Amino acid sequence: MTPAARVQSAIELLDSVITAARTRGAPADRILADWFRNNRFAGSKDRRAIRELVYSAIRACGPLPENGRAAMLRLAQDDPALAGLFDGSNYGPAPIGANEAAAEGGIAPPWLVGRLAASGIAGPEADALLDRAPLDVRANTLKSSRDTLALPVEARAIEAANGLRLAPGANVDQWQEYRGGLIEVQDGGSQLACEAVAAQPGETVIDLCAGAGGKTLALAAAMENGGTLIAADTDRNRLWHLAPRAERAGALVAETVLLDPDRELEALEAWHGKADAVLVDAPCSGTGTWRRNPEARWRLTPQELERFTKTQSHLLEVAAELVRPGGRLVYVVCSLLAEEGPERIADFLAAYPDWRTDPPGLPLGLANGAGVRLTPFHDGTDGFFIARLEKPC
């Protein structure tokens, strides 16, 4: 493909990404994967270049652009070489019109920029949300250790006890170390969230929002496959992926429980008041993961954010019923918005005044209300809010 043809292909892909953001369609990574699969004429260099153009354009635009061409023009404003590829050549984009407008830049839509600023995320903290994310892995201590693990590429230890950081773009899923379950891909902040649970062998631990099980596997390793580990979620498809992942990792999960929304306690009746620890990795806006999913900021609305906060409060109430007296509840969101983090815990403590906060003592993060906040700018991880609470005896 010519450079101009790559730009035109990126514009067409951006059109699909923008439409999907408006209609709650497929995420950008799936749209690109489908396009590459259906357009075999694009070689590996073409695919890399097109992917780079698409994601760079997404990061360059604040509000949702009108179309893919406007998004690419925003990127071309600061890149004369890219602007020169709008040359009208075969398979390339048409020349730039004299009065043709580029998409608006910025961090996010204005309403969301305001919410972030009110939450203490502005300036360099906000800018860092759109940086490129590193690639972190966790040494699976059921099969390996960070100190003895030998990987095909250079890796450095991070603050998480079993974490390693690699250069972005490493094909980890092709390595024998990954296929053999010696490592799991997991952001360092996510690893620290699991460490906050302080799961121990012999305990009963519930991962209330297990999803595909990334944190569940970390908890199993911390428990050394001893005790009772329950993985629960309302999403059947995501929960289905846990079994093969657990088998590869050599992780023992006592039960997986499919939950009905608003009826979670019925499915978990056997564990009422019996869990030593419950992890609530709650559904959230994902503002802390924009480095990996930059188009997510185009999908969030004030109404959706309100739905998230209601779900988060509900899940905290569910978890409170599952924790035994003297046990602990760990609340985690990959969000940097105050209403999803410290405000949710403040409301919980107002409703459950006998519970007490139990700071997790993590090696990274800054105090944020009754919890700890990790940010890409300050900590080099995805953005997280983490709080640990103890139930009265």
C-alpha cells in the first residue's frame, strides 16, 4: 500500500470507530482486527502503520469527531508530512479544502473534562491519560517466580510483588511462557489491587465481579490454591473464559457463579456472612484505562455514569452481606472520577457506620478520600481507586 492509501484506509476505519461509539457498537480493537482479517492485501507493515494512524487520531481528538476525515485532519494539523498525503492520488484521500475543518482536540468531551478536573485530574495528570500504556505481566507464582523467570525480551521489575514491565508491542500470547501459564498479562495497578485483598491460604474469598478472571487468577496464586475461591459475574460470556485460563495457570477456583443483576445474594446464599474477603472490582467508566482504550471517552455519557454509580453502590451492599464479622471488603474501580471512587465509599460508610477503613499500605498511590488513587502520571499504572474496609466483629 502507498502511504496515502494507508491514510485513506485509516480514515475509513475511523468512520467505523466513530459510528460504533455513537451506537454502542464494537470497540476499536475489534473493528481493526476484523478489517485486517478481511483485507489480506494489507501487509504487516501496512497494518502497523494503519493502526498507528487510527489510534493517534483517536488520541488527538477530544470530543467525538464528526467523521474519520475530520479526525485525521486534526492529526495532520501538527504533521506536515501527513497533511501532504492528502493528495488525491489513487486510493488516497482527497486534497484538503481551503475551509475544511479539523476535529476538535483536547482530552475528552467538555462535560467529562469538567468532571475530571473536579476530581483532581487536570493538567499533566489529565494529559497522561492518553499516553501509550506499557505492557505489564504478572509472574504466576503457582508455576514460576519473578526472580527466576526468563523471558524472550528484556523486562524490569515493577512495584507489584510479582510484576514485570516489557516494551509495548511484545507478542506475549505467542510465548511458551504465556501458553504454559507461567505469566499473565496484567497491568501493575491491577496487580496492586489484588494485593490489597491480602488473600491468604485457607481463606474463603469471593471475586464478586470476576469477568474473564484476571484478578481471580491473581487471588488463586496468593492463596496458593488453598482455601475456597469463588468467581461470580453477571456476564456469562466473560465468565466462560475463566475455566481455560485457570487451567493454563494451574489455578483452583472452587466455583463460578452466574449472577442475575439485583438478585446476586440469592445465587450467593451459601456464602452469606462467611467470606474472609470480598473483592468488588465494580463496573465503571474506565477513565483510568484510556491509554489502552482511548475511544472509550467518546462512549461515556452523564446518564451512563449515573447508572455506574448506582450499580457500584448496590454491589457494595451485596458484598457487605457476604463478608464475615472481622472480614474485609476491597472496592476497586479503574476510574479517576470522584463519584465512582471516594464518594461511593463515603456513602457506604454513612450507611454502614460500624465498618472501618483499613488502608491497604500499597507501595504506590496517593490517599484519596477513604482509599488510594493510582494514576498514569503519578504511578505509571492504569488509573485506579482502591479502598479496603473491615466489617465489625
